[in-house]
Amino acid sequence: MASKKLQPSSKSALPFKTSNRERRQKLHIIRKKAIDSTRRDERFRRRREEDKDPRLREERLRKNIPLTLERKRVWDDVDEDIGDGLGVSVDAERLKRQKLDESDNDEVNSAQGEDSRSPDSDNDRDSMIDSASESDEPFTAPSNPPASHKSATERATSPTHSTTSTNLDLTPSALAARFPTLFSTSPPPLPKTLITTSLNSTLHNEARLLTTLFPNSVYIPRSAHRHSYKYSVREIASFANNRAYTTVLVLKEDQKKPTGLTFVHLPKGPTFHFSISNWVEGKKLPGHGRPTDHNPELILNNFRTPLGLLTAHLFRSVFPPQPDFQGRQAVTLHNQRDYIFLRRHRYVFREKRESEKSVVGPDGKEVKGVEGIRAGLQELGPRFTMKLRRIDKGIQRVSGQEWEWKGGMEKQRTKFQL
């Protein structure tokens, strides 16, 4: 219990105006200790009450969810036919679920209409006679209740989707028709990436690190001598296409730091422009490991809009479809607030120690079947953050002439594009 000497008085919350510096410091320490002791007693009292009634703890944890920007996320109100969906913030999974519900309702209504019709004329007469008594009650077709828009507080208390895996089967058909090379129905070729840099670049070490991140990739330095010919990105793409490359990756530099990545999907585009921030090499990470030549597993998280699905298909085309599981390496691309966080880890499964807690699911309950198993992670690097800036149409001679999508200054902070 809190000591009587440390109980905060009515004067403790007011600023002290005494001119004595030592006394002012002493009073501040006494007030701080009294407030900390009161809070500690409050925590212990709440713990004793929750031990007696566990429902109080569940209710408190359900309400104590921070109201973040992800939980305040808003979507565009669009019709059923959104076309390719580029530039529209709409949840592809929710849109597909809505179409399935509407098709089910149409089938139910058509089945009810067929059952109400009878080929027998006697039954028609009986139904006409019987309908006279029921004509006072108007027939209303069954329909779904209108979906009410949740408030920010209701969205905050609902489960978050920030760790949801990306379902690539939700791609709109119009988007797949617009980019047939990325959404090909035939088995894709084995990824082969050509990595280069911008002119007069000094990021040779960073470019070589990218060859360890992207499987089956080769780094070719870009000549910048004053007497040599300076190849454009379009000419480099033509050179790579003739040698069975599937992607050209250009690393951009500013003040000797990586600032951008350009993905050119061969043979005809499109071209994706990303900005880079927070680049950290693997050797600067504490407790880092050394990567191997095994093909990693690819994890795509929280790409929900048509534009996000298009970006996810681009990253999928850079990694082989069949990973080497014996390497136990995983590359994670996690989208959050339109920022794509790239991490590479090596994982290992081990037995749970007595001091460790069990694996808990998104609902806060223990996951059944893995009570005695824990997963250990070791980051390999490099790590960096990307943000999609523009998607150019095809492979252009000068970047930015014609674009499929271009990021703008979004004034509404709760609306995201990916």
C-alpha cells in the first residue's frame, strides 16, 4: 500500500514556485514517488479483481486497443464494375465476397420464382383464388440489409488485417487483361534478373548485396566513362531480353546512398519505380547470419487493393515459385500504410523453454497443436523500406512520359493505395 507520507496532496499537482532550488527538487521527487505508488496500488487492485473474475480482464483488453491509422482506414465507395481498379482504394476480397453474395441471392430468387410457377391450369386457378385473400399484404423480395459504415472506434475494436497474407487469386479480370505478362495463365519462366545502377554510381557493394537477395541474378556495372557509350535503360532492357532475362533492376543513388529501385518487367514492361529508405546492410545488424544460395520462401502481407495485387505479382515474378526448404530462408514483403518493409530471415523450429510463453493467435488465445514448439529467427539482411511512386507504361525512352499509375499527394491520411 502507498505510504501516508507519499500521498499526493491537492497542492502536489500544481507547479512549485519556491525559490529554493534544492527544496524544489525534493518536492518534485516526493510528488513523483507518490504518483507512482498510487498507480502501482491501482494496478495491483485491478489484478486482484481480474484474478477473481477473468471476464474483467477480457473486457479491458478488448477496449484497450490503440486507435491507429490502419484501424481508421477508409475505402472508396465504388460500383460493382471498377474496371482494372488502379487508383481506387477498394478491398478486392470484400468486393469479390459481395459479388458472390449477390449471385447467391439471384439464384435463390430465381429458384423461388420457378417454384411459384405451376404448369397445371387448375393449380393456377386455385392460386388465383387464394391470392385474392393475400393481396392485401404486398410481396417483398428478400434482400440483404444495407451495410452500415463502422465508426473509427468500432473499426479499432475489430480484428486488424495488418498481418493478413495476400490472396493473389482476387485479381480483377480487367487488371489481368491490362497486364497479361504479369498475369499469365501459363507457367512463368524461371526468374532471371539483371541488376545494374544509375550512371556515375558508387553503389557497387549494395548492388552485389542485391544479387544475394534476388535468386538467379547478375550484377553488371554500368559504364560512366566520358569516352564510353552511356546505355539507356531501354537499351539495357533490350540487351537483357535477348539473353533470356525476365527483369531488369536499376539501383538509384543520391549522396552515395541508395534512394530508389526501378523494376523493368521484360519483355514489354511495365516499369515500377520505388523509393528506398532506411537501408541497413546485413553485417550491421546485431546477431545477423550469413545467407546461402538456397531459393527463399516469399511471404506477401497485406496487399489488398488491385494496385497492391499488381505490386505483389511483380515481386512474385522475381522469386522462383519452388523454394528450397532445406535452406530455411524467408523473404517477407510487408505492406503497411503503403510502405513495403523488406526483411530476410533464417528460421528454425525448436522446443519451447519453460520461461517462454506459448504461441498466441490474433484473437489472443493459444494456438492448438504447437504448444511445445517455438520458432527462432535470425535476420540475414539487407533490410530496407520501399514506397511505390509510379508505374510507367511499357519501357520508355525517357521515364515518366506515359504512366499507368502515379502516386499523388493524398490529403486524407486514412486512405491507402496498396
